[in-house]
Amino acid sequence: MNLRLLYMFLAIVLVLWVLIPIFLITTLAFSDRPSVFAWPKGLLPQQFSLETISFFFGVEGVWKAIRNSLTVAAMTLVFSVLLGAPAGYALARYRFAGADSYRLLILMTRAFPLAILAIPLAVQFINMGIYDTAFGVALVHTALALPFAVLVTSSLFLGIPKELEEAAWTLGCNRIQAFARVVLPLAIPGLAATAIFAFVISWNEVFAATLLTLRERTLPAFLLTSLNDSPLPFRFAGGFFLIVPALIFIFIIRRYLFTLWGIANR
Amino acid sequence: MRSERYIPYVLILPSVLFLLFLFAWPLVEALLLSVRGSGGQWTLENFQRMAADLYFQDALKYTLLLTVVIVPLQVVMALGMAMLLGGISKGRDLFLYVWTIPLGISDLAAGIVWLSIFTERGYLNSFLQGIGVIQQPQLWLSYETPMMIFVAVVAAEVWRATAIVFVILVAGLQLIPKEYSEAAEVFGATPWQRFWKVTLPLLMPSLQVALILRTILALEVFAVVVALGGRNLPVLAGEAYYWYNAYQNPGVAAAYSVIILGISVVATLLYLRLMRSKQDGAA
């Protein structure tokens, strides 16, 4: 009984460890300017105010950066599902020579330093004319999200019995019809989770986005490059705004988290 | 039937081409970029410039130090969390959700969050004042106090990225059949012995994955450091960024990225080797 209480206590301490910093930044984002600079600060919000948040959105370039971030993330989402899902399907349904090497390739790319991609690509993208475009950034973000998309969709299709598909074939569907009418509806939630995860990866990525853009900054790139000459309220509001979508998305895809990260063990 | 054989290849082909274009090709390009001069001749000039740079030694030192401090902390903490989760029956899903929230938080956001704590008029100073340790706000994140920036970066990274290790380990634990632990219990093993002799050896593959992944990510730590200390705590990825962006020198930037890759590869090989021999020893 005592042991159980101790477990509960530790678990709650860990919950506080995660939540308190998020709570603090939220407090700051919804305080007025004097409270942000107040000293000493209380833990609880002093004065609810939208001053900091509206100041953040009023800074020139913020809306454009948000728009760019959304564009890049949406492109990343589409590319990774379109490229990843077929490969995931192939891994789940077929035994073919090279499948293991392909898995290895996917795993290797997941453990690849980003710096080594971003720098040469920045140089090449200038030559190709896609430097400083949402498309160029989305390509790199897709490279980061694709390994996850392949592995998740593969385990997703594995979970859908092949017999269902075969039944559809015997009832006169061709392969594509069987996939579209039988497999796809069952796979939609998992595909959505894959897509959301790709979106989050792109939304959060800062290193490549900063190197590959100049004027068309994504929000993290915009924040990073203006960190040193921007006032604290701006930074805090920006940090808060970066976190919000992540909280929502993680909540939506929480069922799939273990497939996303645990798959490599199988 | 014969016509079916090509189907899987058609399905994986787009992703293979894409990965070749975005991984293999840049890798080669980065290597070339780092060993070529402005005129296209072969040279070690970029590496020499890098090594002679004022920030290089500190960047190398701090990157390695951060990795060596952060990764073990995260693994121990995540392991503790994973075992703790096994001992909890009530509210398991809620704990799981909250503990994994940081998975969605970017390094830049984490850096800014912890900036609000460590900054001059931040929560840490307010707390210290509250308990009477200090009277005036202390400056923690200046170039005079690199150790404090270091501590802040460690806190932010442990806060943000322990969840990844945790999820990998929990997924690994789920794959271990309960029977092993139960059998050990029948033979009179204490919980402590069961953990060390049964669970941990069986968890080795997951630990290996987690360690490799986290080490590689820790070696390219960047935005957290920039948010908390600017360039006052130089790191390798940060230097690559400054050389590319501020100094407009892709060659030296590429040299930095090659160094990061080199250390990552060595670390990965080391893990593969050390942890294999451990597994053999356990078997």
C-alpha cells in the first residue's frame, strides 16, 4: 500500500515537471507587459491580458511566417503520406528481395544529422531555384518525416487482415478498387495520425528551415533569427504559440505514439 | 502471378528515389563541399579554418559534454518512468499522455520556455528570492556564466526529449513476455533482481535504439542553446549555422557538419559493439 502511494507520488511529481514549465510560459503569454518584466514573479498570473499576445501578432512578418509554416507543413504532410504509404503497404503485404535492405535504409535515414543535409541542400537549392521557397523547405521536412510515415503505415496495413482484401478480389474488385473500398476506409485513422505527425515534425523544425530560407521564413526560423534583438514578451508569446498546436496534435495521435517510436524494436 | 512480382518495387520506388535525392546526394555533396576550395581544388583548408577558429574547441567540448550529461540522464529517467508506469494501475492513460506531451514540443520552444525560468527576472530568481537566498536578480545566462547556460540547456533538453526515450522503452517493455519475470519470481528473485537479471537484458535492443537516436540528436543540439545562451555556449551545429549564415562560408559549415556526422557514426558503432557484447554476456 505504501509502495503504491510512493509510485503515485512520483508519477504526480513527473506530471508537474512536464506541466509547470508549460503553465509558466502560458501565464507569461497572457500577462501584460509590466507583469512579464515584474520581479519577483509570483507563480500565479497577476493580470490576465492579451497585450503580449497581440503585440506578438502585431510584429511585422509574424503572420507571413505563420502562413509559410502552415504551407510548408501541409506540403510535408501530403508528400510524406503519398511517398510513405505505398512503401508501407509494400512492406506489409509483400515479401520481396530487398525488403530488409529497404527497412535498413529507412532506419538509417532516421538517425542522420540534419546539418549534413541542410548545408549542401541550401547550396544546391540556390542553383535549382528553389532556395527560399516553401517547396524547398518542405522537401527537407519530408525527408525527416518519411521514415516515420513508412514505418507507421506499414504497421497500420499489417493490422488490416489480408483476407478482407482477398475477399474483395473474389467478389470482382480489381486491386485498386479493393484497396480503395476495403483497405483505405479502415486505414484512414492511422493515415491521419501519420499525416498529423508529419505536420508536427515540419511545424517544429528550425535548423533546416533557417538555413534554407531568407525572406520566406517559417515561424520557428523567423523566431530564431529574431531572438537576439526582440524583447522578452515577443519571445515568450512566440514560444507559447509554437507549443499550442503540438499539444493538440499529440492529444489526437496519442494512440499511435508507440507505433511511431516503438516500431524499430520489431 | 508473374506480373505481381514487380508491384512492391513500384510501390517503394518513389520513396527510394526521394531518399537518394535527399540523403545520399547531400551526403556526398557535404563531403565534397568540405574538402574543396573556392576554386574547386582539393584542400583541407576548410577543416584548418574550422580548427583554427576561436569557437571550435569550445563548440566541440560543449557538444560532447552536453551529450555525455544529457543522454544518460534521459535514459535513467525514462527507464524509471517506464518501470513506474508498470506499477501504476489508476490513471495510467492520463500519466502516459502527460508524460509524452514534450514529444510535440520543438527544441526552440523548449529553449524559450526555460528562458522564462532562467532569465534575469525569471522564475528561478523569483523563487530564490522567495526563499531568501538572493536579494537582487542574478544574471545566469551571460557569457561570464557558461556553466549556468550549460545547466539550463541540460534542464531544457531533459524536459523536452526524455519522452522519446520513454516511449521507445515502453514499447520495448510491451514486447517482453510476462512469463519470464513471473518465472524468476517463482524461483524467488526479488523485484530488484528481476529488473537487473531479466527485464534489463531483454530490453537491450530498445535501449540500443533509444541511445543511438538520442545521442545523434544530442550531437546536433542547436535551437535550445541559441534560445538560452546565443553564442555564449558554442556548439557544433550552431557553428555550422553561423558559418553558413553569418559568414557565408558553406565550406567551413560543411566541415562542421562532417565533424558532427563523424562523431555520430563513431558513437553509433560504439553502441552497436558495446551492447552486443553485453547481450552475449547475458546469454
